[in-house]
Amino acid sequence: MKIIVLDGYTENPGDLSWGPLKALGQTEIYDRTEAGETVSRIGDAEAILTNKTVITDEVMEACGNLRYIGVLATGYNVVDVEAAKRRGITVTNIPTYGTDAVGQFAIALLLEICHHIGHHDRTVHEGRWENCQDWCYWDYPLIELAGKTMGIIGFGRIGQATGRMAAALRMRVLAVDEYPNESGRALAEYVDLEKLLAESDVIALHCPLNASTQGIINKETIAKMKDGVILLNNSRGPLVVEADLAEALNSGKVYGAGVDVVSTEPIRGNNPLLTAKNCIITPHISWGAKESRQRLMDIAVDNLRQFMNGVSVNVVNQ
């Protein structure tokens, strides 16, 4: 089988091995693929792996040998899955690989907001402590989390991972989810959105992006939150109306925000969060721990191997 990896650099910038994938067939790996290069690079390949390179119906039409598309991510909106189904092309994704890494990153964003460790580290290296007339200093309020309430919108695997870590910090955990389950009940109190907004000191977003959740954080929902709330989003950027969040940060209604995702990625220079007060923005790296990416690689290879053996695993367009 001829296998093409269209944009492998983000998944593997050089610290993992493509060896297990290469063992499955004649494999070509590209770090990045521009839109105009997609068809020529796929050529007569039967299987492709893509992360963010878009695979349209027109691409599939032009690549007649294509039988398999493996998405190197959980979200698969980069592929026209209905067109693939019509054409008999199997599309797979990686449903779970970064649960603990993403939950850990949410807590890392929260702790940075509470302590501004990066900022204070920079001031020490710049000589401020050495020349300080007092034996210590801090430029932001230092926040203790024990006894405070974390509300988590979306309480699936990742939401529950974040909830376990919040509970370990002795926080009370509230959760909103369409499908409550026993593992969730062991960690949190399931409530409606109104109660979560009203009682949470910290709100973390771990829900999928769909018609009911797009823009769930907006001027109206922010108004229902506590003054000085902290918001975390390392799920999907469009869950937040960014102009409304920026306004709330600048007014102090929202004390701080930590976001690893934005509405358009890479971020654009006119994004209002770039100039908002007390807003930490990271470049969509919650998933990027080496251990997490290795799991992704292993699952991607197994998905293709099983397909070659006639078995459907993690297929999203059956």
C-alpha cells in the first residue's frame, strides 16, 4: 500500500519514529502541504494521513486510488466525510489520546493565572529581586484555590480528568453535561448551566463545539457569572465570543482567562484577546506532550493496520 502523510511535522517534529507506519507500506512523509499541493502529493496513493490539510470532495475525485483517510486528531472537520462515504473511502480519527495531558494543561493555565509564575521569574532574571528593598514582592494577587468552586462545562473524559485534579486541589467541582454518568457523579455535582455560572469561581470549557455550544461564553452568560471569575478554554475557540470576553476582562468582570484555542488558528493580529487584560494565550498545545503524541501515533498506525486487515476501528463515516 502507498501511504502519504500530508502534514506530519506538528505530530512528529522529530522526537518520535515513523517506523511502525513505514512498516505498513511505501510511505512518504511531508512536514506540511499547501492547498495547491494536496492532489499532486497524494497522487495514486491508497492511504493518506492528515492533521489539518483539508481533504475535499474535489481532492478525492482527483485521487482515484484513495481508499483510506486517517485524521491525526480527534476532530475530523477537515475531511468531507459524506463525500468520502459516497466514494467508499474510510475515514478514521483518534478519539482518545490526550485526556490527561489536556486536563493537566487546563490546570497549568489556572495555576499561572493564580500565581503569574512566568512573569515573576522574568522580573527576577531582570534583577528586580536583587535590587528590591523588601525581601519579596508580587505584582498580581496570589490566589489560593482550596475551598473555591470550579465549574466544568462538558464532563466527558477530559472534563473529568480536570475535575479530578481540581478536587486534588481541594476545590468543589460542579459539572454541566448532556450525559451524566456514575464516574462523573463520583467527582462532581451535576447542575444546570445557570447554577454553574452563578456559583463558580473558575469555569473550564471541555465541551464539543456544536450548534448548542458555539458562543456559549458571551455577554449574557458572562453577566450571570461571579465578579472576578476565572475562565479557562483549551477545548475549541468558537465556544467563546472573544470580543465579549475581552470586554469583560478589561472591565474586571472576568479576573483572568487562560486560553489555548481561539476562533481562527493560527491567531490573527486583530484578535481582541491579544490586548485584553490578564489573558494568557498559548498556541493550541494542550495535546502536545510527547507521551500524548506517541499515543496518537500508535493509534493512527493501528487504525490503518486494522483497515488493511478488513477491520473497522475508529471509523467516523460508516
